[in-house]
Amino acid sequence: MKDFYREDITDAKLRLQSYWLDKPIKTLNNMPGSAGVIDQLSTMFIFPEQKKPNVNDLLRVIEQIDIISTCANTNICEKDIIIDQLGGFIASFHKFYQAPLCRLKVDYLMEDLGDQSHTLVHGAPPLCD
């Protein structure tokens, strides 16, 4: 779990989280169709048309939380402690970045990406079309 707090992972988490600071997330969450808006915003952020993609940060963070989640899901690590410490972050991360994660899973054949962490907090892997 200490790798989750490495400088490169922390920097990546901060870049991914800071993107949402100027967005009206509380307002969006209560509107019909808000999931689609969040999916569009996150996909445009991770795969921008005109500048360097932010996909490396996404991959760094999801790989770390998948490693930690695998440890919990296989009962090597104490699942309740992992959920208590990281469950909220993991659930939010999947909520905000599910669309780009699904794009990586489907379009780039990263089929298991995010499955362990999504299963840890939601009980099943994510559904991607």
C-alpha cells in the first residue's frame, strides 16, 4: 500500500483530481444525464485532441489501485482496512474515469484494467460496451 503514496503516483492523482476542481460536480451529480456529461468530460481530459494525453496518469493510478485491490480481493491483505482507507477514492475514481477506462479496455485491449478495484468497491467488474 505504501506504493500508492509514492511521489509519482501522488503527482498523478493530484493532476487527475485537480481537473475536477473547477467543475460543478455537486450540481452535475443531481441532474438527469449527468453520468453522460461526466463521461464526456473525463474522456476529453484523458484523450484530448490537440495536446498530450493524460492517459499515463490514469494508467499509473489505476494500476496501483488494482494491485492493492487484488491483494484485498484475494484475502492476502485485510479487505476491510483497504476499503476503509481507499474505498471512497476508488469509487470516486471509477465514477469520474469509467468512460476512458472502458475505452482503454475495449479499444486498446487492456481487458482487465480496473476490474479488481471496481470489484472491490462495487462487487463486480465494470460493464463496458
